[in-house]
Amino acid sequence: IVCKVEQLEKVLKTINTKPSIIVTDSKVFHDVSKIVEKFDKTIRLTGFSVLLARLKGDFEKYKEGTPKLKDLKDGDKILILESCTHKTTCNDIGAVVLPNAIKKFTGKNLIFDKLSGFTPLPNNLKDYSLIIQCGGCMFTKKQLEGRLRLAIEQNIPITNYGMVFAYINGLWKAVNI
């Protein structure tokens, strides 16, 4: 069943079989978790890009890198990597929603750079305190691994969109399914 957040409560009340898991868009983790918790705390919750992290990304490195969010300091630089080349909208997840959520979570004045598609990574990766990759649905596993290899080799913490949203919304358990 596919539904919008606004429809979820009604769907859960009207279906005959309780779902064993709900997969949500990362940026609405918080809203969906409130509904699911109110309805039935036994339903597991995860995000689309968390599933992609397991499928294509370096899941263990993402899990290791995500908690670094709490250690960020004023002036730290974060590199956001988006695989697709869609036109940025006014409420774009990588350009607006994610940076705003991280700033709110940390309370820090952070610097964000964003790259899309196959744009080469900057030579100065060591300048970044954290690298955040989107789910990578437009990349193959090999392309995603290649994109993150230098960061991993240089011990720069990496994570992905869904894992960040799970962490900052207190839903870290949604990552461990």
C-alpha cells in the first residue's frame, strides 16, 4: 500500500492485515513515527534511503559516521552528495531540508556544499567533517562505492540521508532492521 502521511492513520485503521514494516521517505520519519507509535508500537519503521544504504552503500561505515553529527562544531564543512541531477526546487531535500534539519539538531553554524550526479569530488575532502550521500537510487552499487572510496580511505565520516533523518529524529532503531 502506498499512501501520503496524511492518509496513513486512516489506512492503518481500515486495512485487514497489520503491516510488519512501513518504509517512509526520510524527510517525514518524524511524522510517520508518531502515527505508527500511536497505532501499534510493534510495526517496524524504516526509510527508503536506509534500505538503499543496506543494498548499495557501505552500511557499516554509514552507521559509524552518522553519530558524528553530535560532534560537529561551528564552521565545520559538510559535503552533500546527490546521485541524481534533478532541478533543485525551493524545498529541495539536499539543498534545503537536510541542511536546515542538521543545523537545528546541532545548533551550530555549519557550511554545506552540495554536488549532484557525476560531478567530481573536490580535491580537498579532508576539509569536510562529514559526507552525506543520498540513497543512491540513480547509481549502481559499484558507482556508489567508487564515489565514496576516497572518503573512506581518508577516514572521513560518511552517512546517508535516511540515516541522518533517523538519527536526528531519535529513530536510530529504524536503521537497525
